[in-house]
Amino acid sequence: MKIVEVSNPGQQKEFLEMAVRLYKHEKNWIRPLDKDIEGLFHPETNKLFRLGGKAKRWLLLNDTNETIGRVAAFLHPKWKEEQPTGGLGFFECINHQEAAFLLFDTAKAWLESEGMEAMDGPVNFGERDKWWGLLVEGFSPPNYNMPWNFPYYKDFFEAYGFQIYFKQFTYMRPVQGVGFDEKMVARANEILKEPDFQFRHMEGKELKEKAPQYFMEVYNKAWARHMGKSLTLKETQLMFGKMKPIMDPRLIYFGFYKGEPISFFINIPEINQIFKYVDGKLGLWGKIKFLYNKTFNPPNKMLGLVFGVIPEFQGKGVDSAMIMAYNEKFARHDWFTYETIEMNWIGDFNPKMMRVCEQLNATIYKTHHTYRYLFDRSKPFKRHKIFE
């Protein structure tokens, strides 16, 4: 076996195509869009390079020069850890432990040469909402930009010495036919009786012009300190602009107190139910397939991307009231075509959000693991800190 660094267009293509061959008989795997993966590895499409980030990727060939594995490693400029920590991702391999370990060794050696003392994996060279974690339970088709992998990958990671840094839970509930926790309903009703509170969706000009501003204000108060980054209005406008082709305004909801934004949830149609028809390509023919299936074979599942309540109103029932108001407006009606909702993964370091999901009577549908490997094996291992 030999390792080859990806350094030319042919090898870049092979980095994508080897996964297609590996999963060709797996009905639950959905091919990611080529541009979504390839774009992560170029400065023109990934600003992390311009901030000082670095990425390398490799192919593993057997004795007859067939590709039997791949891996990437990252130096993420925004990671602030107790010890310098790099990332390992986009790992794929045949069921062969020696081959898997050679790929891990290759990523580790490069990260060590760059001054890293640990590596997390499998992770993304970007934000945590994409390509993050190893699927270990719930091997159903993946949501858009989430990984799917063979069950035997777990054995590779743990045999090599990776330890669980945190678990990622994807909660799911039917849109109709399942009630809510009684305490949640009681809290919601108290809030809904107050005229100073308002919960609603937006359409048209207001959705385009006001929603990014409201989202930024709530996110920066509710999430920025946990995620280590505040959002600018330009960034949220860009995010809403990118969502526009797939956006359903009925799936975006805001809460207000005396006219000021205090909460939101952002859901989208689960578009992997459409992208599975385009075979990773979004050229002209792929776009035609996408538009056809979006119109005549639309998703019946919605994906909860992000949920937030500003600190002053946390623990007071605002989250419950927003969900109950939404249910009354949309979800409980027969004309609402979505059958299930999956929440974007919630780490086991966030017990507050886990409790919210439990109060919704949602159940854990999938579990991913984010692993960490300490290069100095004598150092004590620490799990991800719990959000208070």
C-alpha cells in the first residue's frame, strides 16, 4: 500500500469518485454534491485558507494502484483549544484495519509537523453544521451535508485510540399525531396569554429585508459565546440568500417581545431527498432534475437547522410558546405536507437543548460521535465542556 498526496485535478476527481465506488451497493448512502466537498479545499471557495487555515488530503492505493482509502487533515484557524488541535475528515476506507491505520497515521504525522498536539475527527474544514461526526447509530439516509459511513468505521477509530470527545444526537418527531409535554404546554400558555409577546413567520419583502437582521440579533445574544464567533449582518444576509432556492417561508419562525426579536427557529425542507436524484452533479441536467423533483416529488421531511432564545428569556417558556404558536398556525393542519422533522444535531454538551427536544416528545433518531486523539498518550483526556 502507498499514500499519495492529492495534488492535481485527476487526483481531486479520484478523491470524490472512490467514495462512489465504495458505496455503490449501499442503498442508504446519498452521493454528496461534488462542489460541496471540492469547494472546501480551495482558497477561492473557503475563506478559512485566507485566515491562515491549511488542508491536505491523501489517497491510499493498493499494490495494483487501485484507490482503497482517502483522508484529509485540517488546521482550522478559529479553533481555540487547551492544546493545539487539528482536524481529520472525509475518511473513507475499505474494511481493512491496516489500511485505515495508515490513513490515520498520515494525517497525524502532518498535523504533528504543523505543531498540533491532538486531532479531532471525523470533522469538516468549516462549520460544525456540515460533515461532522461519525455515524454510529441510525443508519438511515443522511441529511444534506451530513456524513454517512459504514458501521465498521467505528471499530477503526476506537481501535486506533480515538476517544469520544462528544456525542451528537439527531432528534426526530412526527409533525402530527404526537403531543407535547404537559409542563411545556402549561408554560407556553402562560406566555401566549401575554399581549407583549408575538410569534410569527415572514414573507416577501419582510423575509428578505428584516429576517437576517432579526436572526443576527438573536443569534449573537444566544449562541455567539458558545460558538466563539458573532455574525455580521452581511453574513446573515448571505446565509438567507443561499437558502432562498430551497426556502419555505412557513418553516422560519420568530418570537418578539414588545416588538424586539427574542427567539427564532430556522427549518428547511430536507433537500437530500431531492439531491439523491442528481448523482452529485449540479450542472444543467442536474438542475433540471432538481427542479423537477422539487416540484413533483417534494420533500416530506423538514430539517431544523438552528434554534435560539436570547438569555433574558431562556427558561421562561418562550421556546415552548414559539413552538406551540407554530403548531397552531401550520403543523397541526392536514394541508401541511411535511410528515416529520429532524433537528440538526445536538451535542451531549448541551443538555438544555436536549431537554427542549425531549419536551417536544422527539426521540433520538441518529447518533454521531466526534472523536479526539491525543498525540501524547500519557496526557489525561477531557470531554467537551458542558454548556451551562
